[in-house]
Amino acid sequence: MWKRIISFALCAMLTLCGIPSAHAAQPEIDVPAPSAILMDAATGTVLFEKNANERLAPASVTKVMTLLLVMEALDSGRIGWDDTVTASEAAAGKGGSQVYLEVGEQMSMDEMLKSVVVSSANDCATALAEHLAGSESAFVAMMNERAAQLGLTDTHFVNCTGLDDEPDAAEHLTTAHDLAVMSRELLKHPEIKKYTTIWMDTVRNGQFGLSNTNKLVRFYEGTTGLKTGYTSAAGHCLSATAERDGIELIAVVLHCASSTDRFQSAKALLNYGFANYALVSAQPPAPLPTVAVQLGTQSVLTPVLQETAPILIEKGEQAQIRKTVTLPEQIAAPVAAGQQLGTLTIATDTRTLAEIPIVAPAAIEKLTLWQMAVRLLRRACMGG
């Protein structure tokens, strides 16, 4: 009996020791928002969460996914930056925030995106959805498919705007966590920041003014975006992104009681992140040396890192960072593409942060007997 108890205790200890942690303990941050999350954009590491998996209505923060699909379509060439987008009756009829499109009115892709991002224009969001998918319902199917691809099992969209004036609006739900993941994907399209950092602008040849609903753009240093939202049912919502000293953070807050709570919560999260975390480059301390290849069709190779994503650390660890390269001087052919040759170890005084494989960039075949004979003959002739 005692042996079984001791064995169970040892297994439990080993299991707990093997669990990685993004941070030692949940920090105490004054966040009025009922649901919130702070995520590092580069690594996806969650630095703080509060009811982050509670399914809630996102209001116009929905448009993060709308914009993601539009940006992906632009990058893939399915739609073009020089496209003209025409407003349908359905688009022109949208309520809430809008630029008051008229049926048949045309706008450039640039002005449509600007109107959605800066002024949260529901009519322009719908026009873009129809331009890409043919109808809003077809676009919503794309939104839900993309959410599934990202593993966002707590997200379900019923429209592209976040408006909750339709009978099925109660089914339009997501979470702070899922919105942070969507926001992280959107940030992978740097062109979007041309719009998300606008404070005030105009469309229609200067005839219609736009003012950013995200007040952090003007009042918080380093703000890069991203999207606000509000309805009476959803409350005040925000996906806020900011970058300082090479680190970019995503703070999502949902269901806030006021706009003040929304911005205070986001700022508190971002302030905590910038004060406590930094990114370490995964690059080696010096260029990787070449490796000789014995009996290979290529006599040397220049190895590469298998991955170069930065590593998130606590700021107090910055001065302790050590990088060590372990790599042989030579290797025997054949060499496979991607074959591990060595390791870049990044560590502090107390822990190993990463062990990144150093690999061969391409395959190198072994010399055949005939090739070896030809090579020996050439060397002999050159020596003579």
C-alpha cells in the first residue's frame, strides 16, 4: 500500500515539474473589465487573463476577423488594392456606425478599409464582405471557417459587423482569448497598421471626416491598433495593441461598463506587460561557422537555425542571457535537408530558455566511387 502511495506521489511531482509556465504566477493588475487577456504578439504567450474564455458578445471588435479575411484576400490576390467596391442595398441599409453609403455608391479599397478601421463603418464592412464573398452570409461562413482553422472553438459569428439587432444576434459570441488570437493574426499583415494608427482623416475627397474610436491611438505611446466595439448588450469592448522597445502586446477587454473602464483596463494590461517583459533574439552571438562535409558532393555547408522566433523573458533576466553554439567541425555525407547538426542553447543563470536545432539547409549526397576516383585524379593532375 505504502509503495503505491509513494509511487503515485513521485509521478505527480514529476508531472508537475514538467509543466511549462508563461509566468510564475498570475499578477495582480487593477482591471475593471469583467473579461480580459494580455498576450505577447510575437510568441502568443498569455501574460495575464481574467475570465478570458467566457463567451461574450464582441460588438464591433468582430471586425478584427472581418479585416483579417480582407487582408488575407488582398495578400493572396483574390481581391486587389486597386479594386473599386460598390455598395449594395444591404450594405447601405446597415445601422450603427457608418459613413452613410448610398446604394450603388463606389469607393476605393483604401477608403473602404479606412472607414471600417477608423470609424467602424458597418456599411463599409458589409460592402467589403460582399465584394470578397458575394454575400454577407457567405462571408460569415468564411469567418467561422477561419476561426475553426485557428482553433477558436468558443467563437461563432452570425454577421461581419458585430451588430446585435438581428434575431440570431444571441449566437454571435467569442472570447477575449479568441479575439487576441485573431488580433495576433491580423498583426501579421503590417499594411493594416497604416489604418489602425490613424487618428483623424477623411474620405470622399475630403468631404467626410473620420475620427478614430480607439482613443489610445492619440493618448497611449506606441499604440498600433486595433479595434473598439460597443452595443448596449455587449458593453464597451476593445482589442488594443501597442509596441515599445521591440515588443508588441495585445490587450483584449470585453463587456466593460463604460468607455473609461475599457481604456483604463487596456492601459493597465499594456503597462504591466511593457514593465515586466522583453524579447530576446534567437540569433546566435556570431555567424554560424561552416561545417566540412566528408565525401560529399559539396565539401562544406553553412548551417542555419531551424527557427528564429524571438523568446519572451522577464526583464530581470536580460542581463543573464547566455547563448552557446554546439556544432561539429565536420560531418560525413550523405546529409539530409533539415538534418540537425547542432544546437543553439539560450539560457539564464537559473534556467534554459530554448534549445534551437541548427540544421543543414539542403541535402548533400555522398560521392559515388566514380566521383571519388575523378576527384582523386584531378588532385593528382593538379599536384603534378
